[in-house]
Amino acid sequence: MVSGDADFALIYTSTKPLEIAAAISLLEEEGIPAFKINKTDSSYIFGEIELYVATKHIDNGKMILIENDLL
């Protein structure tokens, strides 16, 4: 989990848990800590899962996701 007083930014959303898991894995392999907030309603199965990184990693994080066809 990410700790400290860093500011975080949303860089990716998906309705597919496997896509979020893949994105987190790719980011962490590159040394970019990431975490998700699942806003999916479990009763109706709608909503999105949001992926966050520290603001200092926004550009690198987005580039990694673009290079891997996730963005």
C-alpha cells in the first residue's frame, strides 16, 4: 500500500478488474506504487474501478499504460 503525505491522481478507470490488476502490476514492475478504489456496486454490477498513483508519477504511469495498450 502507498503511504506518506503524497498527493495522488486518478490515471485510469475500467469496469474490468483484470485490466486494473494488469495495470497495477505493470506500474509496480516499473517502481511506481499504485492503488485502486473499487466503485463498482456489488448488487447491480455497475460502476468503475479507479487507479491512482502519486502525482509525481502521473506522466510515467500514463506512458507505461499507453505503451501496453491500456490507455
